[in-house]
Amino acid sequence: MKLLHANHVRQRGIRLLAHALLDGMALSNSTSNFVLGLAVVLHRLPEGMGIWRLMHGESKKLLPSIVLLVVAMATAAGFFF
């Protein structure tokens, strides 16, 4: 059961990082499309709050902070990719 949970968490983490990379790529191409850039930025706010809320209950503030930092770095990597 624990292995199944670990695989599930790992898969969601990979999907979250892929989503962040795609957001960064969309932001890099949104110079001509203001609405696309605005949509990406606005949907990141509730996403970040959701990540914080889900992870904050299971641990102290360090782990959710690290996850949000990694997601932000993945977005920046997608922007420069």
C-alpha cells in the first residue's frame, strides 16, 4: 500500500512539473498575446494556494515551500526553454 502511494505521489509530481514547464513556455510566447499571459499568471495563484493547502496539513512549512520553489523554477525553465 505504501509503495502504491509513493508511485501516485511521484506521478503527480512529474505531471505538476510538466505543467509548470508548459506554463513557462506559454509565458515566453505570450509577448504578442497579453490575454494568454494573463490567464497563465492568474491560474497559477489558485494552483499555488492549492499545493500549499494540500501539503501544509501533512508537514511543516518547509516541504510545501520547497515544492512551490521547485514548481516556480520549472516555470522559469520552461520560459527559457
